[in-house]
Amino acid sequence: MAEITLRQLAHSYLPSPSGPEDYAIREMDHVWHQGGAYALLGPSGCGKSTLLNIISGLLEPSSGEVLFDGERVNSLPPEQRNIAQVFQFPVVYDTMTVFDNLAFPLRNAGMSETQIREKVLEVADVLELTPQLKRKAKNLTADEKQKVSMGRGLVREDVSAILFDEPLTVIDPQLKWKLRRKLKEIHRRFNITMVYVTHDQLEASTFADKIAVMYEGQVVQFGTPRELYERPAHTFVGYFIGSPGMNLLDVSVKDDQVRCGEVVVPVAPKVRDIIARSSSDNIRLGIRPDFVEVFETAQEDSLAVEVVNAQDLGTYSILTLALGDVTLKARIDEDQATPKGKAYIRFPQARLGVYIDEYRVETDHE
Amino acid sequence: MNKVYDNKAWLLILPMLALVAFSAIIPLMTVVNYSVQDVFDANTRFFTGTEWFVQMLNDPALQSALLRQFAFSLTVLCIEVPLGIGIALLMPKKGWQASAVLILVTLPLLIPWNVVGSIWQIFTRGDIGLMGWGLRELGYEYNITRSAVDAWGTIIIMDVWHWTPLIALLCYSGLRSIPEAYYQAARIDRASRWAVFRFIQLPKLTNVLVIGVLLRFMHSFMIYAEPFVLTGGGPGSSTTFLSQSLTTMAIGQQDLGPSAAFSLIYFLIILLVSWVFYTAIMNMQKDKEGGA
């Protein structure tokens, strides 16, 4: 049981990194609180696994500190950190039975056989491995093996945290769902800090209370699934989470008006001031497709657009719209008629985000 | 739908059958033929049935050669397998050192049997051989032509030197194929170095070790050239192994009937031991019925 703090942590696989692009983990601060269910979400190669291996001690960071309950553990090997980690592909001890596999970490810790027995039976029951307990691990199916791998982490009730590195990759979809629920259940029952690495937003949002989104070696946002969806702190979060991703419009201020290309975009004066004050030339407005309001007739503050394509997805449709040279996506419910040819859209001010140099700038009405 | 049964496709295996006949069945049947007859010349022969077999099995010289042979094979296996695993574990895993060590370890395997015998014959000579001379200088009366212990010891060291690299190479390749995650998981589980070897490395080496042990057993059980060149089977008959006895009988004495019977027994022993060993190992990996 521990709170895991990462302080000014950075890691590079190169002996003498020169630029930020040489770093697998760019300098970051982060705290995983005791008892939380966290997901670490990001595309392949963004540094998720590196970060996990640093927390577990398989990798020593190039700089910065890893603290467990305020104590520096940088140079402690995984054996002494008391942490459990489940890997992407199942790791079982072939010649041992399932029971012995689950008992292995406890035996290494010198626990008494009666205690071990009790603990193993409890975890086997939760993971539905009881009928397999006497079988050799070698002869199990891939998902049974992965359950054994997870079980070896879960039997250790005193662990600081359990880290999962895309543990459900080899599992069938329907079983995936079941195991994810199982993990949540175990989390509730044992109150262990869990960090779950994945590149699947659905997996992350169903498992975790809070998600850390990683991009190019940094955590760009840490929040609840809802926060990530409604107020992405970084353009990458907007793009990576949700399907289709957030609409991002390059804008600039000309003649006191916010323009996207030649089109004047009506925004609140506050937002216009923020954009006008910024010296950056990388300013974008972001809005989720479901927040874009679509009308068939012109409304106050609406913009005329061309309907390029409409994709009917059952309960909703995704419209592809052309605003000048820019393409936008909008999502409308099935009970709203799909406009043809010309349409009018409006951006609700509360849903509009301003991104300067990729990061969201806080505006007042939020 | 009427299905027409037509077994003509079986004819397609005829070429394969012909090949196997030439490579295995015909040579073997020649031996079988000789083993049940007493052949004097092209026109004179007597059917003897199992007589040669009975005679061979009761021959005290052959019995002791057989025991010696088992003792030899067992000894070299007991030394070469653990030693080979040990060397494989110590070999560097990457960089130029890995290639260099790999070449050094492989060298003995490239030397022909007869040459190995000759090398050791000279190496162990008391007057000019480094080992023979050195041991004498150290005060040990080393003489492989007089002392059976010296002869035995030398043959075993020679075989270990020649063939341990095979086990080491097989194990090295086996070790290289273990994914890094296994070692990481073991560290997370706080496994000791011994537990890593016992529960990760050794199980993952099972398959290559089965091949290694089988090869080494068959090889060592048929050993001929090396002891023949080194000791000629002596002193006395203390290092006369099975194939040397067979050669003496078949080529030296032209006893074709008995040597054919003996060859078959020899062949069956190797087959039987290999089969028993293989089956035993494969059974170890199965689940015990009814639970243990």
C-alpha cells in the first residue's frame, strides 16, 4: 500500500541524449494515489511501458525520482519494491501446477503454507481458476495462462501497486470484458492501487477512475474519462479519445474578428481577446462532433457549410461538413433530419476549447 | 452422393518405399539374414535360428564390454550435460565477446574423430605430450598404457572436451529463445537465482536437452575411433567398448554370423534406451491423472 510519486522523472535509452526527442519519458511529475484504479492510455511507442518499468524498478530512470510513500526507491530493484506487474504476454512457470504458480511469490516471501493455501484459494476463486489448480501451467490455454499471470500479482495483498501492461492483448473479446470486470471487482475488494496500461480508450475508460493520457513521453492529461472527453487538455487527447476525434480549426485574429481561413467564427469576446493576445501562430479552436449544432436554416451566429457526406450509424449519423477549405465532423441523432447540400452550424461557446501550442487555454465560462 | 472408394493413391508412396528399402530395410535385412544362418561360402549355409543370439548374449567378453559401454555413456552424460548447461549460462549474450566465445566453444566439434584420438595420443605421452609430461613432473605416475584408471580417465576427459560444446551450443540457443518478460516476471515475484534456473531456464531447455542427451547417448554408445586410436582398447580390455569388440569379431575374425547377431542386439539396445528415455521425459510434462 503506497502512494507513488514521480518527481521530475525523465528517461532516455540513449547514453547521452541531446534533444527532447531522444527521451522516451520527458520530464514529468505525477502522483498515483493509494487505492486508485488508473489507466495509462496512449498510442504505441509513447513511453507507457517504459514508465511502467520505471515504477516497478525493472528500469532505472535517467533522471528524477520515484517515491513510494515519500521514500526514494530509484535504486531499489523490483524484488525490494514490493510491486506486482502483469505483462502483455502470459508468463507462467511451465513445470509448476497452477497452485504452485500462484503460491510462488508468497513462498519467495517466506509466508507459511497454511496462509499461502488460504490466499491462493481465494484468488483462484475470484479468477475462476479453482478447477485448474492441480494442472500443470504448461498445458493451459492462453487466457488461462494470463489469468495465472494476473493471479500471481493479486495474491500479494501487501503490494504497493499492481501494474498491468496491456494484459488483455491475447484474450478473446468476450472474455476480455469479463476479466476487466473481474479486475474492477478485485480492485474494490482488496483496495490495491492499480495502474493499467492500454492503447484502447474503451478499455481504459471501463477500468479506470482516472486516466493518464500519454503522448510523446509525457502525460498530457490526467482526469476522469468524462473530463478527457469534455475538456481535453491537449489537442492529442481531443484527437485520440472519442470517435471521430475532436474538430480542430486553425484560427487567427484579423480586423478584430476570429477567422478560420476567410470565415469569421463567432466567439465570446473573452476568447477573442485570448487569441488576440497570443503571439503564437499555432492557435486552434476545438469542438467535439457531438457538440456541433446543425440546422437546416440560418440561425443567429451560425455558419454556412457544405454537407460533403453523411454516414448513417443507426442511432446517430456522422456528417462531414466543409467550412471554407476546412473539413468538420458533426454528429446528429437519428431523429434529426439529415441535411442535404447546404446546412448551418453553430458552436456552443461552453463547448468550445481554445488550444494554443497544442495545450488548452482556460476561458472563463468553464 | 455416391462416394467411390479408390485406394490407388496408395501407389504414390511406392517411390518413397523404394528409397527407404535401399536406405534402411535392405542393409538391415542383410544383417538379419547373416544373424540366423551359418554361412560358409556362396553355396553352403545352415540355418541356425537364435543360436548366435544366445551365444552372443552369454559371451562373458561381450557382457563386460556392454557393462563398460553403459558405464562410459553414463559417465560422460553425467559430466557433459551439467557442464554444457553451465557453460551455456556463462557465455556472453551479445557483442563481439558472444561471437568470439561461440567460435572458441565450437572448435572441438570441428575436429574429426581420428584426429581427436591422435591429438590426445600425443598430448598424453609421457615424453613429449604436454599433459603426460606435466603430470609426471607433478609427481603422478601417469601412464595410459599400463593403468586402466589413467586410460579410462583420459578417454572420459577427451570425450568431455570433444562433445561438451555440443550440449553447450544447444543450451545456448535454448537460453537465447527465452523472452525477457520471464526474467522480469521472476524479479517481480522475487525469485532467487536458483529458482530462475530451476523454474524458467531448465524447463525451457527441456526440448534441446532431450535432443542433446539422445545424441550424446547414441554417439557415446557407438564410440569407436577415439579410444581405438588412443588406447587400442587397453590396457588389457579395460577400454574395449562395444563397437571395437564388434569390429574385431566381424573384420578380424570374419565371424559374420555372431557379429550380425551382435549388431542387431547392439542396435536394439540403443533403440530401446532412446525410446525409454524419450517417453519418460515426455510423460513428465503431462498432467498427473486424478491430481497429485
